[in-house]
Amino acid sequence: MSFVHVALNMGYNKGGSMKLAIITITPRAQKLAEKIVDELADDPTVIRVDIFNKNVKQTLKNIFNSYDCIVGIMATGIMVRNICGLLKHKIKDPAVLVADETGEHVLSLVSGHLGGGNDFAVKIANLIGADPIITTSTDLNHKLGVDTLARRYLLSMDDPSKIKTINTALINNERVELGVTPDFDFLLENTEVKESYNGFISSSNEIEASYGNTELFLKPKKLVAGIGAKKGVSGETVIHAVEKAMKILGLPLRRLNWIATGEMKKNEPGIIDLSLKLRLPLEIISKDVLKNFKHPDCSKSDFVMQKFGIFGVCEPSAFIAAGQGSELIFKKTAFHGVTVALAVSKN
């Protein structure tokens, strides 16, 4: 069997956010895993990364549903045999990658589209100087699968069973329509979208991909920027910080839906200015709510605790405003006196 190597033309971080687990067996694989961890150390979209050594079968059982992406630095056969009983459905399974211990190849094995496996494979391959191995037909035919579109732009789908019909039409160069809302007209400027779809502005409040009688509706998830700022920071500085965070995620500033901060920052002119200039709602989270909020992905700041009696502002604010079951996709990062975190709603 031969695999086709695809060098995808991507932005900085189209793989999106990632909770990453790396499983190794040999000492050489362990060194490669440590190299990957070092390369990802300053990446704000990597929420967590852990290395597990040996005990592949039990490790996979223990962690399979706790990470967005699992990389096995081992023979592909070992990974295949051990994930077979764990796989449920492509809309639920994490991305699974396999890399060889010499760091020459990174194969996207499972959940290449919705799980982000293809994008993650390219990202990790770029970090270690490897070749990404992608075998999905849409990518090989230089088409942007509708499920990849949904993942990259944080959209939920009304009926994932229709993905196959839409993507097959794309592969066959059939006419697939993409109606976007005025707020999402930036999609029509995207090169990959233009090469895959016949896009147009729709009067609907949802994005619609259609082929023949098949209509797949895509609903934007709520994307929230949690903001913290030093006293007196200008609105221009705050906007620049948020814009930079969005750029790292590979998203335009216009994709943002909501802004949140703690009550101790409710009168901060820079944050208020951000809300006004972007014409976005600003949600103020009370100090008591922030104090009682707990989430394993939230970092803790001793400085913030000493000053305000809470462990953080931007991350918990983003989580709370995005709603129950939301996910942190950009961890607390400082930009010239402004801290930014981004969370997305479950649906």
C-alpha cells in the first residue's frame, strides 16, 4: 500500500486548539515526543500536552476521550489494533495520528476532518520537519470538505449524515452551493472556499451547503473573548491584542461574537472601547461567580489572587460567557498589558 503525501497550504494554526496526548514505546520515540512538546511550549492554542510511555493498550483506554488529538510514535499496526475497540463515530472520536520514531512521517489515521486530524498532522509535521501523510479524498482533490469548513470556523451541523453527499459532490467537481450570512461573508474571500464552493450571500440566519436535494445547515457557535487589562490600557491596544489572538487561530476578527471580563474591570475604558468599536456585547462576570468557577483547563495566577481574591479573569470569564460545556480554544496570553483567552460554546 502506498500513501500520498500532501503539503497543505495553511495559515499559522488552522489545526485549531488542541489537548494533545503523545504515546511512545522506544527511547527514540520518547525523545521525539519531548521535541514536539518543546516546540509547542509557546503555542497558546495547545491547551494541554502529555506524554505517556509504553502500556499502549491501557493508556488508550484511559485517555481516549480526554484529548482532542492522540499521537502514537510507533508502528501504525500497533495503534490500529489498539484503537479498534475504542472508536465510536467520526463526529465524536478524537484525531489519531501515527508518527515514525525517526520523525520522517506523520500519518493522519482517524478523524481527519471533524476531529482535525489532517490539520494536526500538518502542524506537527511542520514542527519536526516531517512529511504529513493525508489520505482523504477531498484534500487530495484540493477541496475543502464541508466538515473541515465547519471545524475550522467553529460551526455546528444539523445533520452530519449529509456530509458524505456534500463531500462526494465536491470530489466529483459537482456544483455545491454555499449560502453564507452577511456576518460570514469573509468566507467568500477564502481561497479554499472559492475553489470548492459556489458561494453567495444568503438572507438566512444559518450557513447552508447544498447539492441537489441535500441541504446541510451550519450554525455558528458562540465565540467569546475573555479580556483582562492593566489599568489605563487603550482601546487600540486591546483591539490589537484580540486581533492577534484571532489571527493565531486562523480566524478573522469578525468571527468573534462576544466579549467578557470580570467586574473589577467593568469600567476599564480600553475594554469598553473594544466592545463599542467591534459592536459586540460586553458581559461583566461578577467577582463571586469568578471566585466559585472551577475548570481543569483554567490556569491560576497568584498575582491575580493576591490583588482580587480570584485565580483568573480572562479564562473563566470566557468560559462562563460561552456557556455550559464550552471549550477553551486559546489559553490566557498576554499582549502588551492585555490578557486574552478565547472559548467557544458547545453548540
